[in-house]
Amino acid sequence: MTVPKRSRLRRILKRAGTGLCVLIVIAWIFSLRWSVRFTPTGKSPDLMIELWDGFVSVVMVVGPPQSIAVKEDVACLVLQDVGNVPHLRRFYGFIAPGSYLVPGNSGVRVTHIPIWLCLFLVFATTALLYRRRCIPPGHCEKCGYDLTGNVSGICSECGEPCEAEASAT
């Protein structure tokens, strides 16, 4: 007998959601010690993404930049150890999401997205997938069809064998 597509998709989504939750927690722990900055290719850095201190910062140039210069035409990925820097204010990612223009450089907008918010959204949707569907007594375990009066012991909706005693009640 083949597995229905819906339950296979549900199983795939549950595993993907669980894996993504684990990756997000690893990224959060990683970001407490190291800073990772990614700048895509291009002559001017219109976008920069940074993972640091429990949040993701997206830096976008929205106007004429005043003090930003890139010397290379290649994508750049920078890893920096920030675990022992004493003068930094540590939030560990527990800040509210926000967006602001950099003071003194009105062409640069910084948006902070806390990693806990991403984890919460992925965890909540994955938890909904793990929620077990309550099937009332006298119904098919596979499709939920009401088996009241069924004496054959086979669900007439999906063909799944069921208990004869439960279906006769």
C-alpha cells in the first residue's frame, strides 16, 4: 500500500522544520562568539548581511553613501572573533526587531532581526505539524471516516482495515 502524499509531505515538513530549528539554535550560539559578515558582489555595497550577538543585521544603502567604499568586485565573507571584546554591550539576541538610519550617514539603513524571532516562527509552525490529530472512537484511524454501522471491518472511504468491534458500535 502506498503512503498518501499528504502524510509524506507532512513528515518531510516536520523533519525540515526540526532541522531548521536545530540550525537556527546553532547559528545563535555561533553568533555569540563570532561575527559573520557577507557582502555580495558589486562595485558598491548596496547590501551587507551580518550575523552577530544573537541577531541578523541587514545593512542597505538607500541613498547616496557618504563613507562606504569597496575596493574589490568579489563577494566577501568575513569571520571575526568577538567573544572576548569587553567593551561591547551584549544582548545575546534578546532585543526587539528594529530598523533605523545610521546617524551621520543618512543613506544607510540598518535592520536588526533577532534570531529568537526566527526560531519562534519556525518552532511554532513545526509544533503545529507535530500536533496529533484526535480521532474520535468509531472512526477510521487513517482518514477519520465515521464507521458507525460498518460490519465489514474495512473502511469504505480509504480501504484501511479496522477493528470489527469498533466499527459495529
